[in-house]
Amino acid sequence: MRNRPIPGSSGRVRPVSLFRDPVLHAPCEPVTDFGPGLRRLVEDMFATMYAARGVGLAANQVGVGLRVFVYDCPDDEDVRHLGHLVNPRLVEADGLELRGPEGCLSLPGLEAGTPRYDRAVVEGFTADGEPVRVEGTGFFARCLQHETDHLDGVVYADRLTGLRRTRLLRAVARAPWADRIGSRDDGAAAGRPLAGP
């Protein structure tokens, strides 16, 4: 029998920010208030992540520019990793660099082969202010790097080059949600920033 509530069970589902929303392309601010508002945000983020069937979610993906992310992600051995990090820092990323399929709740339905290291270590705090260190390998390492990138204002599309980048941007322009983003212009493929209008 569980003695803790299921993460997100008391949270509310928030709208997910879509690609090119300015909040996704700006570095997030450190959390300074570890009060009830932060715990509510974490609960809402879990609820939103589960509703969208994701394995990770950063605060700016729900429109909040703070350094917080949540995850419920398996590694390559199918071991489940569940938790959250406040003010996380990627302190190690090493091992083999692998190009693997990567998606994002802010680019729903799309994915592209994205290079990531197969081991990552992130340090930060819990919502109660307790220090925490999380180490991941394989798919979970990819998740940790992806979510930390979000908090630095980087989406996985920013890590793509050449034909992979062009193909993803064309898919964005054709996506059913494309009319809800700031622009359907494929300007990034011509060298303009992905975050542009």
C-alpha cells in the first residue's frame, strides 16, 4: 500500500507551450521561493506530463520561466526513474554520443534523430529544498539532457543541423498545430534563428 500520493494526482493540467513560443527560447530563472507555490507547480507539471503522455516536462513548457523539471522515464534496461529537480545543473554528460529519436511535448507528434551522450548527471534540489543528484544512462540520460536544455532556452530542434533540421522544420509547418504557433515560416532552415517570429 502506498504511503505517498501519486505525483500529479492533486495537480491541474495546464496548456503546453508550443514550439516558437518565446518562453521556450529564453533561459529560465532560478527558483528562490521553495514555498507551497513551487509544490503546486510541480504537481501541475506532473499532471500535465501524464495527460500529454510524456516522460519529462520543463516549467517553461507550461509557460513558467523557472528552473524546474519533472520526469517519469525508463532507462534502456526499462528501470523506471520518477522525480523532479529544482534549479538543476547538468554536471556531467559523457560516454558515447548517440543519435537517437527524440520528441518533445512542445512539438507534438514529431521527432528527429538528435545527438546526446549516453550518460548524464544532474544536480539540483527537491521542492522542499533538499539537495539531490540524479544519474542516468541511455534513454533516461537523453531525458535529463533534454529537460536541462529546456531550462536553458534550448529545444531539441536547436541541436539539429543540415537535412535533419530542414525536415523537422518542414514537418512543423505541416503539423496540425502549426496555426497555433507564432509563424509557419521555415526561416530557420535559411539560417534565421528557430526562436524567431
